[in-house]
Amino acid sequence: PVEREVGVDLQATGTVTGVETVEVRARVQGFVEQIHFRAGSVVAEGDLLFTIDPRPFRARLAQAEADLAGREATLQLARSNLAKAKALAKSQVMAAQELDTRTAESAKAEADVALARANVDAARLDLAYTEVRAPIGGRIGRNLVDKGALVGAADPTLLATIVNDARVYVYFDVSERQMPGFLRGRQDLDGTSGAAPQPVLLARADESEFAHAGAIDSADNRLDADTGRRAETTPWSPR
């Protein structure tokens, strides 16, 4: 017989998910004009994915800008009238009540301009939303709407899903009975100890060898009351 120290292995079945997963949704109502990607391809953050017909939104922006120009002209006239009223009131040619009226008209004109500018900003933002771009980089699934489809009518329509699979998380559960030994063996997960993360070896479902290395990244802060298990997270780069 040979005496030696051996480690206690814990084997668990895990589930794999991407580090980032984003549902791409339509933020304005309109008809899909173009689809700019191929299903299953890798896209970069900011890539153009869908184009929603922008013509109604350009018209609304032009209307809002014209309204703003009119409000600004009214404000300029109101300020000019107020300046004249102040001069006349100082020489006691104009009644104080008339000065108050001109002051109120100028203040209302300023408020109207502020509202018109907000409408322009909203119209410009809606126009920008007609170009649906990738919020993250990753692998995109199939388009869930086709060219010519009406989107955003009742709610933000789901257009596609992007998963950042350059790195993935593997989630696995540890039972209440296994927890004491597991906690003694693992390093401090909050990073205050300065020790290296506890290593984990992984194998895909079609593999017999645990050839992929990972490390414990985080652990849930409580046990599941129904199952008596706690979830652990392992980051892993599959490629």
C-alpha cells in the first residue's frame, strides 16, 4: 500500500449560458424596410441590423423643426415688445398692467420654444430608432420578423437575439450536504483574500474527459429552500 494525499472531487451537471444575452426589439412603430445580417453570423456592437421605414419619422421631424422656428419667431417678437414696454413704463407712458401682460406673453413664448425644442429632440430620437443597431457584439440568431412586417404596433416587437458566446458561464448546483466541504476547499469569492480562484474542470455532454478549465466566479448567497442546493457560477472560454 502507498500513502498519499488525494483531493476530493465534486462532480455536478451544469448549464451553459453566454456572458451577455440581449433581445433586440423595435423601439418605434413602422414597417421593416431592410434586414442587414445573416442568421447565425457574428455581429459587432453598433452594426446595423434592421431598417424601419424612416419616411414618416423624417416628416415628423421636419414638422417639429418648422414649429420650433415659428415659436422662436414669436419669442423674438415677445421679447422686443417687452423691451419697448419696459422703456415706456419707465417713462410712465404705459400702465403697469400692460407691462405685466407683455412680461407674461414673453414668458409664455419662452415656454412654447422649450416645448417645441423637446418635440424636435423626440422626433430626432424616433428617427434614429428606425435604424436598429446591435447593442452588444456576439452571435445573432435568426430574424424573427421578415421584410415588410409591421413592428412596434402594440409593444416593442422582438426582432432578434444576440448572445456573446466568446466566454460563457456554467451554472451548477451544490447540495446542502456537500456545502461544508466545498466551502472549506474554495477560495474567498469576494477577492479580498488575494488567493487564486478555485479551479474547475469541465467536459461537454459528448466528451468523457474533463479537458476544459474554468474557475469559480461567484456563488449564490442562499440555499434554495425547496431543493437545499446553492448555485455556483464558473466562467469559461469555449474557444
